[in-house]
Amino acid sequence: MRRAPLWVAALLPLAAGVVLAVLGRAGRLPGGRLFLSALPGDWALAAGAALSLLAVVGLGAAALRDRTWRRRLAERVAEAGQDRRLLLSRLDHELKNPLTAMRAATANLAAVADPAQDAAVGTIEEQVLRLSRLTTDLRKIADIESARIDRRPVDLTDLIEEMVDVARDLPGAAERQISVDLPRAPWPLPPVPGDADLLSLAVANLLDNALKYTPPGGRVEVRAREAAGEVVVEVADTGQGIPPDELPQVWEEMYRSPSARAVPGSGLGLPLVRAVVERHGGSVHADSRVGSGTLVRLALPSARHQA
């Protein structure tokens, strides 16, 4: 709530007292019809000043209380974020050794020629690999949120085109149409200060997600533009879409929509994208319609705006 009108209102009794004092000394107060006419102008000024002082003290106390509350809330959010990053790091550390042992054991089993157990060993290897990738992605998120970001000018045009070329080689990509719309004239995209590897990781995850959830024959579009000192990148698809009540949860680690369980994934792609974008001082947003597709939009501060 804006406090400027409240501060103005707090000074109104003082202003009224000043006016009455001036009128009283000039002999222009109303006649006996009004109670105020019985009060000397100086008394009206003193009463107005007292009321304004009480109002100002009350507003000051409320502002101090709000600042204290916001500071404590920020401290709690920071502590929660630190605890979360610590949990992710510990989880990766605790799972690494058991997973290594499991992979070694399955390799030993696979070395023994036994057709009866080949299918079981293959299933175990597949799940161990999935857990390994999961812990790797968790570690990446923890590292991104805590590590220092190397900020150098990044040409997003070249970066996006490179990531699209990589995406075209992904399994099943040939069965989807991928189009790119990047400004060339009269002004290309300005550079973005940041870490090129991390930004490449974010764009690659968006493309991978769009391709996975778009059926064969569908379309994935990548667009970018400059707007209000930011470079806005959009990745849109004609996939199955996300229900409105599930849309806010797609940014949470390991969340997977029940309708997406049949598609391979860890539920860490979009959280990783958000971590990268927020570390670069940007924002990310998703819009979706069930049965039509999804659009993910990320905005990054441009070097031109910060110069």
C-alpha cells in the first residue's frame, strides 16, 4: 500500500490548525454558531499539531514494523534457499557412491552370459542411469544457484542458432518442424551479459522439453526480440499443453504432471531454466493451453540497457 496519501492525511490536522490560527488572529472566525469560534486560534493550532504528531508517530511506527517484517521475511527466504541448496548437494553426494556400486554390479552381471537375466539387468541399468542423470541435474541446480556467474557479453543470436542445430539432431526431431525467427535488420539482438554455457543449457532444456511434448508432425517455434531493455526469448510448441492448475508447479524440482508420466524426463528441466535465468537477473514465464501447446518466455537484461 502506498503511504504517501497517509502521510499527507496525517498533516491535515496541523494544516487546519494553522488556517484557524490565522483566521483567529485576523478576527475572521465564524460567529457563535460554531464551537470553534469559542477557541482561540492558538489553541486550534496546538490541537492540530498534536493530532498530526500522533498520526506521524503512528505512521512511523507502522513503517518501521513493516520494514522489520520485510527484513525478517527476506532472511527466512534466504535461509530456506540455503537449506534447499545444501539438501540438493547432500543428496547428490549421498547417492553418488551407491549408484557407482550399482552400475559396477550390473556391469558384472551383464558380463555373465545368461539370457534369462539379460532383460532384468537391462532394466536395472536403465534405472541406475536415470538416477544418475537425476542426481547430476540436482547438482547442477544447486551449483547454479550458489556459484559465481561469469558475466561477459553473450550473442544470443549465435547461441540460439547453435542450440537449434543441436536440437535438430535429437531423436525424433526430424519428425517435428522447428522454425527460428530472430531479428537481423535493422537492429539485431543486443548482447546479454552472462555465462554463455549456462544460457546455452537453459535454451537447450527449453528446446528439449518442447520437442519431447510435441507429437510427430507438430511444430516448435523459437523467437526472440528486444523489448524495454530486455532480450525476450520464446520457445513455443504445439504439444499436449499443461492444465492451468498445474502450470505454477512446473517450476518446482521433480514435479511431473500426471498426464506427462509417459514421456521420459526427470522434472528438472524447467527448474534448471529458472535457476539460470534468475541468476542472470531475468525472469521466466509459461503460458499453456491443453490440447494446443505451451509457450515459455524468458527475459534477460541486455548489455545495451545496462551500459
